[in-house]
Amino acid sequence: MTGTINEYSAKLINEILPAASQEAVEKMIDESMNVLKQKKVNGQVLVNFVENMVAELEQFSPMNKDAQQWSNIKLSKIIFHRIWLQFTVIV
């Protein structure tokens, strides 16, 4: 991971949108969270990252995306919401 958290989230979204399968989306998100944890990113920064990812994903409209992209967006929101719930249990 290089750059800011915002740049990293933008890059991740750009990778999620064209993903060919749900498994690919899950793998990308898992890998991104693992990278952030390996870099010893502060817990609150991780929470902010997850919240920002959900907020960014919420900005997309199904009218502007194809079926696969919209499916990837919806799945990503679900996964990030689950991650956020894990953080709230820990804190």
C-alpha cells in the first residue's frame, strides 16, 4: 500500500467494480484488510477506512452500472458492513 488511505480506497473500488465474481470481490477486500493490518494501521483508521468505503459505495447508482458492477457494489457494502460490525464488537 502506497499513498493515502483515500487513494487506497479509490484504488480498491476501481478493482472491485470490474471483478468477474463474488469470490474475487471477497478476496480483494480480505487482501486489502490484511495489507492494512500488516502495515499496523491504527484501529480507528481501519474503522474510518471501512466507513469511508461504505460511504463511497453508497454513492453509486444502479442506473450507471452494469449488472455485474452493481452486484459487486452490493456485495462489497455487505462485506464492509460485516467488518464494521466486528470492529464495533471489539471496541
